[in-house]
Amino acid sequence: ICTLDERGKVISSPEFSDLLIRWRDSGRSNVTFVIGGADGIAKSLREQADYSLSFGKMVWPHMLARVMLCEQLYRAASIAAKLPYHRA
């Protein structure tokens, strides 16, 4: 479980790609991303999470966070495949 939470760790796109690669290479076959609603994520679920990720100190609407996560997953896959999508 990876929560998307304002208290999570802020990382770069290449670091996110590296994290996903480490998870894949360690045998993890799937990851569940949890985006909180208007009241956030329950403390008990945050405590169960393997990782907590933040898109910055600002709070984002959960529907926008979904789109941002999708884009970052695509970007991470592009970085891992050494495609030119990510230009940092």
C-alpha cells in the first residue's frame, strides 16, 4: 500500500521511477495507491502503508490527484525505459 498524503515523502520523478523499479525487482507484483477523500486517509490505514508519497505541501482535490498519479506512473515508466518523455 502506498498512500498519497500531504504528510508523505516528497520525491522527484526519477526517484519515483527508482522506487517502482526497486519494488518490481524485489518481487512485488502489484502496488495499491490510496488517495484520500475530503477527510484524508484514516490513521489506521496510513500506519499500514508501506510508503507514503506526497505531491507537495499543498492539498490537492482527490480527482486531480488521480490524474497526477497517472501522469507520474507514465513518466516513471518512460524514465525506466529511457524514453525521451521526461526532460529534466
